[in-house]
Amino acid sequence: MFLTSFPAGPLQANCYLLSTDGKRCVVVDPGVNAFEPVQAIVTERDLAVEAVLLTHGHPDHVGAAADVADHVGVPAFIHAADRELFDTSLLMPWALEIIDRFHVNHVEPADLRELTGGEALELAGMAFTTEVAPGHRPGCLLWRTPLLEPVPQAPELTELVFTGDVVFAGSIGRTDLPGGDDDAMRRTLREVVLPLPDTAVLLPGHGPETTMAHERATNAYLQDSYLRPIQP
């Protein structure tokens, strides 16, 4: 298995490349200024990009989606509710400033495919399932794929979960931006994140990777004191 990542753009959004056969790969969340690093990695490793997976539609996560997908003519996948964010008239000033300052090609990939959550997809020879996880954005998706070979340093791990801006190491995605919803985030954490197995590796949209076991034990936002419904 080959898995690598790098932080892209002014908001340091993580872009991931994953391959299990050493020939084909998927790219997850190619954000602002991610195109050239992606190209350098696939050239060095002699990989063929077969799909672009998007966890949600904020520009720091999709800024190079069209550049990467259209360069090799592959599909990009996004939740239907977040496709609207390719329309710049719906973006906040901070997002428009990033697009302008960093010359982002903020357009839909030519082959952009909508998802609703619950899909099972085979991409680049890997099995992925999607789970809709609203709160940060209505169209946030978790992308899950099993580990087909053990990690020598941690053989108990069983799957990878690309969490986008839903859950981070020690924190969660903010809910005060357009489309954010604190109540929806709490439901997502209770009903989507907490059921993940402790043996899952969480690969977030910002910051370091972590595990579900670690977050269950230490993340304040995954404790009952935060998650229990607020009484009127």
C-alpha cells in the first residue's frame, strides 16, 4: 500500500494519495495549489490517477479538483449538497480572496459525479463506502476503505477513514460558516463518527492523522458532556 499526504494552500488542507496496487491511485481533496505536488508524486511513483474523492466543497479542499481530474480525464466525486460551492456567487469573501490571490481554477471537473451517502464504489482497485456526515457542511462525506494488508507498526488497524473537516485530532470542524449546523454536527458525531471502530485510522482534512480509539478516549467533542442533546 502507498499512502502519502501533504498540506496544500494557505489553509494547509491535507491532500492524500492512496494506492494499493502500486499502479493506480485516488486523490483525496486536492485543494489550493495541490496540482503540481500531485503531479510530482504520481510521476515519481509511476501512478495513474483514476479518481478524485472530495470530502466537501470548500475551496481549500477542491481548489485543484478540476486541474487534477481533467488533466487525466477521470471522474471526481462530491456529495450533491456541496456541488453548489463550485458556484463562486455562493462563496464567502475569504474564499473568493483565496481563489483570486492564488489563481485557483475554481470550476467543476468535467466529469463531476454526485453522491448522497451510502454508496459502495470500486475505484483504482479499492473498495470505498461513503457516509454522509453533515454539520460542517451539509455535503460532508466520510470516505472509508479497508486496509488490505496489516500496518507493521500497528497490526490492529483495519481501515482508513478520510474525515475531511468532520473530525480532527482533538477537535471537530467548525459549524459557524454558511451551511454549518451545530445540531447536525452533534448528530453526526453521535451517529456516524462514534460507531466507527477503534481500529480505524482517521485521516482528517487538516492536521495530523489519528485513530478512532485515541479520539474516543481523548477528544472532548466525542464525550457525553458535549454530545448529549441540549435540554430546552
